[in-house]
Amino acid sequence: MLLHHPLLYDSNATKASLIASVMSNNTSRSCIGPSHISETRLKLSKRAPGGNALGLSSKTGGHVKHWTTYVYGQRAQERVLEEEAPQVSETIPSIKIFPGQAFPLGVSEVESGINFAIFSQHASAVTLCLSFPERWDGEMMELDLDPHLNKTGDIWHICIEDFPRSNVLYGYRIDGPRDWHQGHRFDSSIVLLDPYAKLVEGRRYFGDASKKFSSFLGTYDFESLPFDWGETYKLPNIPEKDLVIYEMNVRAFTFDESSELDPKIRGSYLGVIEKIPHLLELGINAVELLPVFEFDEFEFQRRRNPRDHMINTWGYSTINFFAPMSRYASDGGGPFNASREFKEMVKALHGAGIEVILDVVYNHTNEADDANPYTTSFRGIDNKVYYMLDVNNNGQLLNFSGCGNTLNCNHPVVMELILDSLRHWVVDYHVDGFRFDLTSVLCRGTDGSPLNAPPLIRAIAKDSVLSRCKIIAEPWDCGGLYLVGRFPNWDRWAEWNGKYRDDIRRYIKGDTGMKGSFATRVSGSADLYKVNKRKPYHSVNFIIAHDGFTLYDLVSYNLKHNYANGEGGNDGCNDNFSWNCGFEGETDDISIKSLRSRQMKNFHLALMISQGTPMMLMGDEYGHTRYGNNNSYGHDTTINHFQWGQGDVTWHEDNWDNYESKFLAFTLHDNNGGDIYLAFNAHDYYVKASIPRPPVKKSWFRVVDTNLGSPDDFVTDGVPGIGSTYNIAPYSSILLEAKL
């Protein structure tokens, strides 16, 4: 089987072997050898308002010239197209075309010009579509690729000499067999996005309804100078055992007006930079960003359906695996600025000692199911290769993702696409790791059956470029493949520990028979991870994540309240192991609110003292509520947006600019008066701290002083008698709680 090809795990060898290993015919033509002459058509077509071209136009007037020259060091034939322009704003330039080369896939700058290369095993015709937004308003130039000249194995390619090095939009029309029952979904009327496009142009502003039906085209930039990472820049390289992860959404983190940021940068990569002090205040050292690959937030609104009122704000519906989400650029800056600003964000986070982990979605794409297809790329390029199909059921798409399609991850071509994507984010964007959504999908063969040693999972673990990265699995999928504690890990993969989440929730809410399970979870889940060279830090411990209840809702709702999602409350998990503390939802009952506050603290304390890697959710630090909605993926509102007015912190500090200062103190305010004062002293001498007044009718109780011996260093009920000052010992910290 191709899955077990001996060259699959060597990147260069894989590329070399892909041509041979997945060829659909025996024709293999060199992209650099002599080429015979065939007619190449240059066409202009009007693009529809949504961005797609409206069918194929007739051949324009003009003629094809050719002569002999040297390309790539060998004798080849040049073709020059001199076309008479239709009535557009300016004349179409003469362009010189070479056969091009098969690698690298995507767009690359080569000695003789700009090279375009795309894989399609089953295509019978490929047309390169080009648009110049700054020159031809609404016009698209199309070049038919000759399968005798512009194809090597299953890769179609073409090189254009003296072509613009930036500000070009491109896509492909691809035709092929129309045998639905064989798994083919070709449609040459659609201009498709290149899977290897490094930048994607679509609408410029997130949620801009006037551009709802915009298409997505690839673009490139070979003119800009390389990003300046700085002479003193370095990667944090935080050991896995020391990670504290903060799961967050780039847009939702700063989009709300309460962020008090310039509206031009709210909800952007640059907005994250402005809030780095908050991340440092929390004490986290890694952010796990919800999907930042290009996605279409309007995917639910392309047809009438129960969800057509929603906007995809989480981003778990990838259009392209290489391009940063362009609408996270500031002020509608587009794909070029998105790329640069993403790097600025990573650089700033790294400068603060915070690693960047990306939540990546390789289990499915945005292209939906066969009943309601949304063809933008993979489906139209080669559906039979890119997706898992049920060959015994009319070639229908298999669905282990719950989203209508399942990426064929362990097919050699798709596997290499994923590896190339991951390497791209590590090499070009300097990210530190990845959390893989529904990773059990990546453990399935091309027919959907589970594999004991999935080639892709092994390749990620063994890849030399990815060796420095944290790799975290969500070890389940929607097809029932639950692999918590037994994920094929090669001693490298960490896991979201779903059993930790459930057992901690059940114990703290008071379920009987859970004491032993609680003890096992807080002590490192040895029942799951004490195997081979696995360590406690391979367990990513979490009580709350983006999907499900927030921490506040976990102690405020017994039931999910998802009617705003439009699916009659049928979506979202039913087994939340939550307890509303005596009343469902919001209440003014002081005793219930006090109990909820204590329960949230209990959960967070358990998380932070557990052996393993802790992960908390954005907003839980102040008690963010989604009002019981445990599946809020489609709400670009305050349900998901971080509310900066709720996280009230007072800093007892006027020495921020002192580089030598190693003392920090602050108060976390609670709406019920249960304030917490914290102070950290990293000096090698005592610091006499001035303690602020406690809330009215409250007194400070010392809960933690790490300088004291056990058991005095941590007293659950607190020790009274705290005065107006406190001597904080060298290399120690204290926690005071305001109580009656």
C-alpha cells in the first residue's frame, strides 16, 4: 500500500517519490527539457461580484510566438503570448511562458520567473487564473496548462518570466471525471484556491456583510524584505514540565470596546500585543490560539439553514493551511499585513517569555458535506485524494469530524501537505507548538479504519523541523475513536486529558465515589501516562476549554442553554458534570453567589496544583459567562468577547520602569468583596510591603506564604491578624484573602 511506502518519512525523498507513487498515468515529462510547441490559450473573463469567474470566455485574438532559449541550464522552447486586449483599461502585456517545474508546490520565485505548481492526480484539464487588482478591475487572465508540457507525474506547473513579484491574485479552474460514485467532484466553473498558497485574499474586514460572498484567492509577495526578528531575539524554549497554557481567541481577546484599544487594532494580532501585560499578570507562559489559519466566518450564511444567523468566530473550518487569517490584520490590512503582524505578535510574546501554540484543524475543511457542498479548494482539485470516501456508498464523503467531511490525512499527498504546513509555521512564523483538533481522525487510514501506527502521527513526532515543538493531541473524534491515555505517541505527543476534566468536575461538585479518581488525576494520571517514557506533563490538564461551559457557567448551570444557536438546543455536549449551586443561572442570592465563587476557586486551585500541564480558558480569570451556552462557536458577541471591565485588578506598583525591580503586588477584586491580594518577591532580600485596606467589613487572612514551613505555608481558612504591612521574604510570595 502507498501508506507504507519506505520513503514516506523522509521529506525530500517523499517529494521525489510522490510523483511516481501517486501517478495516474505513465506519462512523465521533464519540466526543464526541450518542449514541443502546442497552442496555449490566453483568455480574459469577467469575475462575478463574489469573485468567481463566470464561465470560460472565447479565445481572444492574437498569435503565439516561440523560439529556442536556455531555461534552467538546458535547451528549452519559450512561448510568448501576444494577445490583442479586449476593451479593458490597459493592454495585456506580452508574457513569456516556460513549462515550469514541479517543486516546490504553490508559487515560488525561480531563476526564470514566477513558478506555479499544483497537484491533481485525476484532473484532465487545469487552467491558471490570474488577476491584477491594481490594473484590471474585475478582469481575470487565464492560461490553459498543456498536459504534454506542463505536467510532471500528477503535478501541473507553469513558469512566467518577468511577472509581477507581488499584488497578483491567482487560482485554478480544474476539470476531470464527473463520476460522482467514484468520488470525483470536478467543476471547472469554479476558480479554486491553491492549497499551498502562503497568503490568501478575501474580504478585508471580519464580519463585513457587504462582502459576504467574497471568494478566496491565493496571492504572494516576493518584494518585501524579510521580517526583522531582531539581533537579541530568541525562542523561549520553555520545558514542557513548566508550561502554563492560556487558551484564547485572537479576535475575541481584544475586540470588545472595554479593551480601550484603538478601534483599528481591536480584535487583531496587534491587539494581542497590547494586552501582553495582562498575560504576564496571570503568570501564564504559553498561549494556545484558537485557529488562525484562513477561514470564512460567513460559511453559515451562504444558504438558508437554522444557523444562518451566526458568524463563525472560533475558526474551526479551515480554508487554507498555510495562510494566517487575513481579517485578523489591523484596520483591514489584508494578507500581507496579516503575515507581518502575526510575526510581530509572536516576536512580542516571545520577548515576554510566552510561547505560541496554535490550535490547528487538519481533520476537516470548510467544504462541508455532499448535501450542501461549499467548493473552494480541495474538493474541486481532487476530491478523491483529499477526502475519505465510502467507496461502497456511491463515493459519499465519510464524516468522522462532525462537520461533513474528513481529510484523508494518511494519504501520502495529504500527509505531505500537512507536514509542509506545520514546517511553514515553525520556520517562517516561529511558532512553538501545535494542538491538533480531533486528532484521532489523523489516526485513521484512507478508508477511515483506525491505524495502530498512523504514518502522519509518527512523521510529526519524528520530523527534524518539528522536533523543538510541543505537539498536543485532542485524542478523540466524532466517530467514537477515544484514545485518551493510549494515543500513539512515540514518547513525544502530549494529550488533552479529557478524563482529568470529567473526574475533577465530578469530585468538586460532590459526586460520591470520586475521591480515588480525584487523587489519581491531581497526582499526574499515572494510570494513563506512566507508560514507556511518558511523563506527567504529557497530560494537558484542563477543567474548562473553548467548547463547553466557562468556569462561571460550570457552577451556575445544570443544563446547557443553546437555543440561540438555532438548532433547538440539540447541539453541544449533554454531559457537562456541572452544578448550579442551587439555582439555574443568574441570581441575587448572596449565599449561592458565595458558594459559586468558592467552587470556582476550588476548581482553579485543583488545576494549578495538579501534576501535569495546566491549561485555563481566556476569561475564566474574571468569571466570564456565556449564559449557559456550551457551544458558542457562532456568536461574535459579548458571549465570546473578553470583557475587560470585569477583570478588575489594582496594581500596587509605581516602579514599572525600574529594570532591576523584582517585586510585584496586586489585588484581584471580587464583586462580592472576596478580594485577593498577591505579592511576589524575587529579590534576595526582604521587602516590607504596604498592604491596602480590605473591603468594607472584611479583614485580610493569610492563605499562602511560601516562606513558611508546612503546614503553615498554606492554610485553607486563612490566618487572621494581618496588619498594614507585611515582610515578604526573599524568593517568596504571599496570598491574602479578604474575609468576614
